[in-house]
Amino acid sequence: MLQRSAQERSSLETPLPIYLDFQATTPLDPRVLERMLPFLSGPVGNPHSTSHLHGVTASKAVEVAREQIAALIGATPEEIVFTSGATEANNLLIRGAFQGSESTGKRSMVTSSAEHKSVLEIAARLGASGTNVRTVSVNSEGLVEPDRLAAAIDDTTTLVSIMAVNNEIGVIQPLAELADKARSKGAWFHTDAAQAVGKVRVDATDFDMASIASHKLYGPSGIGAAFTARRLRKRIEPLLFGGGQEGGMRSGTLPVALCVGFGAACEIAFVEMEKEASRLLQLRDQFLAILRERGVAFEINGSLARRIAGNLNIYFPGVDAEALLMRARNIISLSTGSACTAESLEPSHVLLALGLGTERAEESVRIGFGRSTTAAEILIAADALTKAVAALAKVGYKAPDMER
Ligand SMILES: *Cc1c(COP(=O)(O)O)cnc(C)c1O
């Protein structure tokens, strides 16, 4: 019998398709599931009903989770409010900050053109109801320049919102410098840190408010957190009213198992983050090396140096990205950008914000590597992508106008 090549062997052992969309969501870490199970299968009390031991047990578990989340960003547990995810945290913090500061007469918001849609939509709504919204452009690397940000902030600015890590191109914004520009003019600095927390060191002293999503760091979906520096807490108007849970900031019964899972995910990330990042960096380099070796024409969108280890966003000239994803979909699960933009068939607003043009935006794909990614998967994925690019470039494929 013929000797099988290493690549064939690994493809026999690796289940397909290979998941490479870790910026859209991350799989639940089995260790997290393990910690959640007792709270899903056993009797669990309402964590707000502490007149009995069931409730006390639940409440204690939730508070441990709050400490784990706080520890990961260097905050205190009282500064963490549970939400359903980063979208809700963005809404609570940004809308709540404006509602809570109406009496100050300050009514302007500053954000960037490469933000997540949830922040841009909130900004658009605020803009429609009388808030002066200024959108700072990012440079060709995808970074917000501190001086450019400073120029947009004045004494009417209530809040500046700049994401910590971009969900499409993975670039890491210089948060401390940006926050400094906001604070020196008396504005609050919020960051959507959904892609940063658990991937890179995030320090709560670098911002006044932050949004976190559990499902981006190998925790369960449907839970997240809003961080608010203690001194600002009373200045945020809640979105949800009711039983007054979470210190009145977010009413509603907490989902104990999700809180526990989110906390466990933060604890694991705290311990493993650095080691995992260097592992992913090696895999990413290996992936790029294969593309180069095989002569694939490509360019990276956004700064490669200032980027989280688990992300690439690659432009393949002359290759329609949607066609590429379709062609390779039985082997690799990739996307063109954010989960929401993918549905709409619109070119990525982030790539356009970098000034890359519609055509390049339509010929770019996002590749996300994560905790379950193996060296064998990298070989198979690079091979599949190389073949798909070659096939599409050869036939000069263009999707019909209708679909573009
Ligand atoms: C995923 C994501 C969100 C939305 O988070 P949910 O928890 O899914 O609501 C917001 N911002 C960024 C940058 C994200 O990556």
C-alpha cells in the first residue's frame, strides 16, 4: 500500500469543515461546560432569593464569576454588571451615559468609522435624536490616531467610544493614549472590548467603561458584561427596570449557569492567554508561509504588527470572496467580515474605512484562528484556500452583478 502523505493523514484524522471564524464566535471550552453543568442539571435557586440555601448557593456562584471577570480586566467586582452580551452592554453604557447626563447639557459623541455595527447604530440613533455625533476616520492600518481623535473632542463631548480590537481586521487600538485624549477634555472613554478581553491584556485603568461578550472568549452565548468605573456608575441611566438587580443597573434574574461559565472562561483566559497567543502566532505564520510558498497572490488588510494573534484579513486580488467561501466551504468555515454584514452582501464598512475601495473589500476574507485550531488544520486550510484561489483566479471568476 502506498505511503500516505502527512497532509492526507492529517486530513483523515481532522473532522471537516474546519472552523476558522473565531471572531464571529468561539466554541464553548469543555472545561467551561464542566463548570456549568451542575447549575444546569441540579436544583438551582434564584440568586436573588437568598432566604434559602438554594438561593445562597446560586448567589455565591454568581459572585465568584463576577470576581473572575473583574480580575481579568483589573477591575473590582462592583464595577461589573452582567448583561446578555456586548450588544446590550454597548446599549446600556452609551445610551445610558447620554440619558444619565442630560442635565449637564453636553451632547456630543465621538466614535470611529471602523466600530462594530452595534456602536455605529447606537450612534446613528443618538444622532437622529439631537446628539452631535462625530466619526473619526481610521488610518490605512485601521488604527485611530490619537491626535485625530483629540481634534474631534471638545467640551461638549460626553462620551468617546473606540473599540479595543477590531472584529474584522483584529487590529489593537492604542487605548491608553486614546483614553487620555478623551479624559483630558473631560469626556468619558468607552471601549467595545468584545474582541480584546481574553485575547490580549486589557486594563480597566485605560478606560471608563467597557463592553465584554462571553461567547468571544470560549464562554457561553447569551451573557456578557458592562464595566463601569465606580465613580461613574451613578451617572448611567439603566435600560431595563424591574426588580433592581445588579445594583439597579440591569433588572432581571441572572442566568446562573451562564454567569458561572462566563467566569470560568475568564479564569482560564487569565492563566492561558499569553501562551495561547504565541501558539496562535506560530500557526498564523505557518499559514502565511504556506500561501507564500505556493505562490498565492495576497495582501493583508490592516496592520499585521498591531493585531491579535488569532486574526487575518486577506485580500486575494481578482478573486471574489463570496465565491471563494462557497468553493471552500466543505473544508473551511470562513467569512468575509462581521456576521451581520455577511448577510447583507454589502462590502465591509471596516475595509472601506481603511480606504481600500469596494473591489478590494469584495475580494477579502477574514480568517480566525482559536483555541481548538491545530497544526494539522492549518495545513489543510492553507491547502484548500490555495486551491480555491487558484481555481477562481484561473477562470477569472466574477459573481454575477445581481449578487454583488
Ligand atoms: C461580537 C461583537 C459584539 C456583539 O456581541 P454580542 O455578545 O454578540 O452581543 C460587539 N462588538 C464586537 C466588537 C464584537 O466582536
